[in-house]
Amino acid sequence: MDLRFKKASSNKDYQDIFNHTIDAFSDSPDFNWTIEEIKREVNDGWVVYSASVEDEIIAAVFIKKVGKDLLSKNTAIKMDHQGSGFSHDIKRFIEKEGKVLGAKKIYHYCRIDNFRMYSLNESHGYKQTKREIDTDQTVEWIKEI
């Protein structure tokens, strides 16, 4: 099964992402998972993508270009698709988008207690920064591309 990415560009796209993922992410500590929060992120300059297997959205990916940097974050993958390598596909997608957009560095944000993301980031060459984020629950990772 291939993972496909679709850039959300309409209210229907945001609603589809929200509807398909609410069961998996409503209690996720990484996001306040509401349609209003998704739209707030978009209004703040983030571009949101759905990550789908066949017709099922299994995760959401957020990227934001700031100068020569690409900021990124993503939701957890739906439980029944975890362990299938899709996290690596998401990481490769983010890095590809960074190159297409001319970014020199990619920053990735995750919760301080998301140890699976720590391992994933390290396996893709990201290094944890010591920069304090607006909340002490968020960890910043960086990779030069």
C-alpha cells in the first residue's frame, strides 16, 4: 500500500481531515484536534496535507516555510496503520517538500513525551535543539538539507 499526500485547499478538505482522524487524534497530546484549530493553523501560515492509504486518511502533516527554513509537525498515524513504515514516508515527504521549497533546514516539532518520534527523527538525521519553545511540552528537532 502506498501513502498519498493531498494538500488541503478548501473547507471540505479540512473537514475531511478532521472527520477521518477525529477518532484517532481527539485525545492526542500533540494537537488540540478541532476544526477551528486546523483552520487557525492554516491562517497562521501552515499548509496542511492529508496522508492517505487508499481512501482512508491516516494522518495529517503540517508544514510552514519561514525564510530558508521549513517548519513541520504531524499527527500520529492511526493505530491500525502504525508499524507499516508510514512514519518514514511522512518524514521523506516533509524532506522532499523542503527541497522543493528551497529550504536549507527543516525543523520538526513534537511533544516532549513522544519517544517514538524521537527515534524516527534520529533515524532520519535530525538533532534535538536546546531552544525553548513557547510551551515546555514541545521539543524542536533540526536537520540541514
